[in-house]
Amino acid sequence: MMKSFVALCLVAAPAMAAKGLDSARIEQITGLKGQWTEKEGVFKVQVPRSDLAVTAAGAKVTPPLGLTAWAAFTKAGGHTVVMGDIVLTEDQVNPAMDAALQNGLEVTALHNHFFWENPRVMFMHIGGMGEEEKLAQAVAKVFAVLKQQGPVPASDIDPANSNFDPKRIDAVLGRSGEMNKGVYKVTIGREVKMAGHAMGNAMGVNTWAAFAGSDDRAIVDGDFAMLEGEMQDVLKALRAGGINIVAIHQHMTHEQPRMLFLHYWGVGRTEDLARALASALKKTKVA
């Protein structure tokens, strides 16, 4: 399994050099003009989202106000490193994530930068380390999604009318949950330490899944607690099962080991959704 590019960057950071990037080739592959930062040896390509008519609390949001997607390349030892921040509409987020994960990049965060904006805009952070050409090709595939409109998993499910069989979920996940007003919730605790004290399930260090609907058509949403080294495999497993990722961030600071959280949303057959979650759980060290 590929080591985290962040860990490799830390090891290789002292060897960072300003030379060695083929900026013309990066521009050719991505189809974008870039800019050198000579002092840091960084070549950055950008895509201003001027195609989006975004307002935030009534104010017009233009690319210089933070509505610009970018990817920056540099050398670290004998490797090329890329990091980026991709500006996406909600329907573009998961297709862009697939493009990143399927082409050797890591997804390191997903969140909002604005309040009260219309249309809603999300920001997905990416990174990778390896061969310059392959990284540029991966970045190009991510940027290609910005020209597309993605699918919206619509559903008219009302939890008040849920009639699925919770035992089917239990059988797939290997654990049971609780029913509350048509929503069946399964919670799986994890544990970290903060200031030397154990913090676990009741303190919010957990993975949970909430189901509503029928056996043939259901929704699931929830929160997934992961160690840093588990996150990429969890993301790939959930996306392979058709689960949409809606946020990736931290819930705590100074915890040991560091725990990251992702929020998700899925629509489909109850057992299929449960299988996708079970597949992701297998990528973690939960009991």
C-alpha cells in the first residue's frame, strides 16, 4: 500500500530543491498555464471558477475572493510533490474525489469556505508524491470534472414511514443498533487519549450509521472515525460502494493518535449500503 505522501514529504523536506520540474510538460498535460514561485521552487496551475455565479449572503463571490482551484508542484528529494485545493459544486465533489483516488492522489480534506452561498461550493484538498507526469495526469483528470455536472442522489424517503428489517443490517455489520422514530442507528466506538486521559464512544470518538426507508430503497448517513493512515482506504471503500462523502475534517486537537472524521450520505438498497460500510470498517482497526 502506498505510504502517505505527507509522511514522505516530511522525510524528504530537507532535500527540497527549486530545480527539476518540467513546467512546460505540466502545462501541456493539464492544459493550464502556470506560475513559478522561484523562492520556494513551486510551479502552480490554477482554474478560476469564473463559470460559477456564486453569491454569499448576497455579495458576489469572484475568483480572487477564494473561488480559484489550484494545484502546486515542487520537488522533494528525487520525487515530485503536488498539493491542491479544488473548488467544486456539490454535484462535482464525489466525481472529483473518484478522479483523484483512482489516479494515485490522496484526498486530505473536504469542507466549505463560505456561509450562505448560492450555489453551494465545497473545497477538496488533494496531495500526492511520485512521478511528475503521472501526478500531472491525475490533476488533469480532477480538473476535468470542473467542466461536468455530476449526479444528485435524490430520494423522497420519510423516516416516519420506515419499514426495513434492522436484522439485515445487523447481519452485514456484525453488530446491532437502536431504532428511534423510524431511524436505525448503529454506533461503533473508538478511543484516543487527550492530556493522558482516554476519550471514547460516549465522548464522540465513534463511527455511526443511521438508516431510514425500506429494504429496497433507503438512505444512510453518518460519521466515520479514522486514523490518518486508514483514511484513503476508507474513502476508496465507501466510494466503491456508492456512498457519497460530504465532509472530511478533524473533531479534536492534540489527541493521540490523531483521529480524522468523514461524513457521508448514501441512497440505495439497505443491505447494499450496509455492505459498503462494512467494507470500509474492515479498513480500520475497530474491534
